[in-house]
Amino acid sequence: MNTLAEKFRLKRKELRLSQQTLAEGICEQSQISKIERGHFIPSADLLFKLSQRLEVPLDYFFNEQIEIKSNLSNFKQLSARLLDDRNYEDLEYIYRIEIERSTFLTLEDRTYLEWIKAIIDFYQYDSKCKAISSLENILSKVSSTTLIYLKVLNTLSNFYSLVGREEDYEKNYSHLMELYQTKNLDHQEFLFGYIRVRHNYAHYLVSKEKYNEAIQEALETIELCKQRQTSYQLAPLLILVGNAGAKFLDKEQVKNYYIEARELCKIYNNPLMLMKIENYLKELDTV
């Protein structure tokens, strides 16, 4: 199915419109069916009329970077920070506030909340099977071209790793890397997502005691961060290199990675990570 067909069908279902209702007064219902099956490309005039009924700009069907206004904007910003800090208690608190609000939510927004709920179930309540099942269900319903699909797939990969489903993890990781090869990393969301995936893979390699490979992955991702002039996940990556290299890098090298990470945490006001780094440095000094 092409991008136009897929996005057209998903938007219609999101608005709970039947094909007949969408077509009424504009075209034949059979034409809607053909568009959604990828068997018919509508004229610009017809697509414009349909886009008005679907409440989206015309470019929405062709440009995957176009985002429709979200009623979860503030929640998404807060939750992103809490997820980076692994602060699941506060995440649950703001999630419960959000679901009590009676606002219209797009399909992507509703899916975003389902994704957050699965993360809370996994980490706060140890409901691992329930969380994994929820994420697998989400992936069966949303388009692989969307940002939320990438977020959910990455989280599901992490869950597989944490419960010992290594084959499933590696399969998902390969799929994620294939998807990101098709994305424009000039778009911040895609860049950050790609960095997260590689950071998580480096952690996975550490868990398998593949320290050399983990360090190589982390260093390549650090170089990517520097090339793209972003500090996103840079401190955790530096810490990972320090931790993974403790057995075979010299003490000063390890210390330098921790110090660089510490300075970033000070700049970006991350007290939780800063505390961990100070502990690492103290342990290093006692060795």
C-alpha cells in the first residue's frame, strides 16, 4: 500500500467516517475504496475536496513530516523528559491527569497514551506480559510510516530484551534500523529516535558482555551526535563507554568520559544522572 492510500485510510478511520459518508457530495464511494487500496490516484481537485472533509492540509498525504495539531503537546513534552529520566512514578501521575481530561484526541494521540500506559504497566507494576501484549496490539493497528510506530517498536524491543526474548529483540532492532534508513535525520524526531535505538542497542551489547562491540556502537553514536550538533543522549552514551570500558581502558580515559558526561548534566540540569556520575567517579577514585 502506498503512502497516500495508507494515510488516507487511517485518517478516515480516525475520524470514524464511513467511505460512503466521506464520499457524499464529492465522488462515488467506489472511488474512496480504490484510493485506499492504492488502485486509484485522485486528481488534485478531488483530493483537495476530500482533504477538507478529512480536516487535513493537502500535503498531509505526501509529506510524512507534516504533523496535525495535537491536544497532547504539553503532556508529550513532560513525558519525554520523564522517560529520559526513567521517572515512571511522575509519569504515571501526569498520565492519570491526562486521561481524565475530556479533549478530542487524534488516533496518534490516543496511541501515544496507550504507549505510555504500557510503559507504566511494565516498570511500575511489573505487568510485563500485559505491557508487551499491548504494544504488539498497537503495532498491528498503526502505520509503519508514523513516528508513534517507531517509538512503540523501540520500546517493545527493549521489553523483549529485558524479559530474555533475545531473538525477538534482534529482529525488531534490525527492522528499526531498516525503517530509519528511509528517514530524514534532519527532522529532530527521527534523529532523536535513531539515537535512542542505537543507545539501547549499545546497552543490549553490554548485557551480553560484548563490551568491545558496545563501546564501538556508543562511540559511533557519540560521533553522530557531534556531527548533528545535538547533546541528546550524549551524557548516557559517555557514561556507557566509561562503564563498559572500565575493564580494559586506562583509569584516566574512563574518568574523562565521566567528567564530560558530568559537565553536560550540569549544563542541562539533570540532577539524577549527575548523582550517578558522582558515584561512578568516587568509586573510580577508590580503586
